[in-house]
Amino acid sequence: MCCPLSLPLPVVELGRWALWRDRGGALRWVGVADTWCRRQVSTRRQFVCRAVRGPGEERDGLLLQAKGAAAATAAWWVSAWMLPSTVTAFATFTALLALQSTVYRSLWDSAQYLGAMALGTAGAATFGSTVGVHAWSVGVLAFIALIGARFQLLGRQGAQVPVVALFAFAGGGGEIDYIGHLVAAAAIGVCCGLAAHFAVAPSPHTDTAQHMAEDLAARVQCLLRALARTAEGETAEENSQEDWPRHCEELATRAVRVRTAVDREQENTKLNPRRPWSSAEEPLQRCHEAISMIERIGTYIRSIARALTHAERAPETEKVLTSYAELLHCAAAALECLNPPRGPKDADKLRACIEDAMRRYQDVTAAVRQGHLDTPGEWPVYGTALTEAVRILEEIKHTCGRTAETWQ
């Protein structure tokens, strides 16, 4: 029987069949392969819908595929008109290789590939004009080409050195005419690929990168407030202490993804005819600074959560933990006023939040001393929590101070 595409995870899996609970609560057996196919179709349909709905990574991906098909077709047509049929396929392959996700990456990879082709064809021409094609000469050429592939300047295109060398030597007999046609086919492919890229260059999405950084900052604020509720003893099931390592790990993983997206947008603005690098450098740099700050705050949150797991709930500690929860709420409010990566809308309000948080810190420190929680047996717990909280405030103050002139 068929199952909806939005079904939850299977209750039981037995070989090729899985027991699912549908929306009405009824259990039914469904083929695992059928379920996998339906999910794949649903994922692809959602990808296309997002690409049609508006600009973004999905639309850029579809556009890149369309440009690849057009460039390969144009390269085949031009090479078939100008060159022998034995090298036509090489032009279409090179056109696809020249089309990368960004204009800058396409130009750089194309230059590296042409360099790798120059080394490979030079080796093939040298061996072909001197020793000829033999089993031992193929082995020697392959060995030399593999050494040439290790040149760091060629990057990941270094692997093309032995490929081109053996293709030109063994496939074309090392003949100069064949090698010349091969180089011409590669040049045609590169030109067609780059022409397609420059004709419809991928649009930079600086706002998208900023929204992703804002979402990351909002998640940190939620973690700080949830950590404050944990200190207050109002922990819900979904924010239980054993979940904190998972929450912190998810934050770190998401920060890596956001940083990768920002790096991609930085590369996308280089040499892009649709938007110069100078107009996007400042906001993307602020995104990087915000992500770095959030990653450091994430490590502090992990340390605070670990310390609070060892804090005992007792009458003499209730006041301290309550005051500490207020400190965390103030830190979350200060981070909200900081509004990374765009910057604070009200600098005076941000300074007031930081000053309020520092006063809360002094209150908690005094409460720890009054409750004799600064003894060697208690200080590792409360000292760690206080140290990490003030580090969070220092991160906010430092970020505010570094970018104050830019935000003004």
C-alpha cells in the first residue's frame, strides 16, 4: 500500500518492508524501496519549487545545470565544425569542467586545467616525437606525469596531467597534429563554459548570508535563555541537562555551515559582473566576525551547562542560581541589542544592557561570597559559571567596540 510522503519514521523495519503509522494512527506495511523513492521524488520536487519561488542556492543550482547543458552543446557544435570528430567529446567535457559554482572559481579552475593540459600535452609530444608509443614509454610517461600532478599551483586540476598525457600519447600516438587539435578542443570548451557563466552570472546573495548569521545569533539567544531557565530550576523536558551537549554540538555544526555559505558568497562576489566585491566586502566581513563570536559563545555555553549539572539545589544556593539566571537573561538581551551581524539599532540601549549585565555579575559574585560558595569545594562550579558568563559579556563588548565605527 502507498504511504504519504510526509509520514514519520517507520515503527519497525523488517527486510524489504517497514511498518508505518499514517496520519490517522493506523499501522500499515510499506515497501522500503517504495518509501525511499517517494522521499527522493519529494525532495527533488521541493528543490525545484524553492528554485522557482525565488532567488537562492536552489535557483543558482538549476541555473548552473542549464548553463552547463548550453555550454556543452555549443562546445560540441563549434568543435564539430572546426576540428576532427576524435576530439569533439573533449570540448564538451572541458566546457562542463569550466563551469563551477562561481565566476571566480570557474576562472581559477579553467586556468589550472589549461596549465595541467599544457604539462600533459608537452610530455606526450616529447615522448611521441622521440621514442614513440611502447609499453615501457607509456609507463615512463605516466610516472613523470604523476609527478607533475603534484604541483601545488595546479590544485585539484593536477590530476588532469596524467589523464591528458596518456590520452594524447596512447590515444593519439603522440602526434603533434592530434595534440594541437586536442588543445584547440579544450580551448573551445573553456571559452564556451566561461561565456555561459559571464552571460548569466550567479547573483550574489549577501542578504541571505546575513539572514543566516542572524538566525545563528537568535539560536544563541534562545540557548542562553534556556540555560537561565535551567539555573532557575524551571527546566522543561526538551531543555533537560542531558540535552545540552547535543544543543551545543548542533550550534557548532550550524555555525560551520553558515561560515561555509558566507565564504561561498565572498567568492561569488569576486570578478562577478553583477556586483563588485567592494559593495559586499563590508557586510560579509561582519558576518564572519559575528560567526566567530557566536562560535566562542557556544563554547562558553557548553562550559556553563557542564558546571550547572554539578550545582546542587539547596536553600543557600537558590538565591545565587536565581541571580545567575537573571545574569544570563541580561546577556541574552545584550546579544539581542547587539543584533549581529547588522549592528545595534540603538547603541545607547546596548550600552545600558551591558551595564545592567555587569551589575548582575557583581550581584552574583557577592551572593557567592555571602553563601560561602567560593570555597575550594564549591568554587569550581560557581567560579566556572561566573567566568564563562563574563566572557560572554566581554565578547559582546569587544564585538561592539570593533565595529562601532562601521555601524555608525
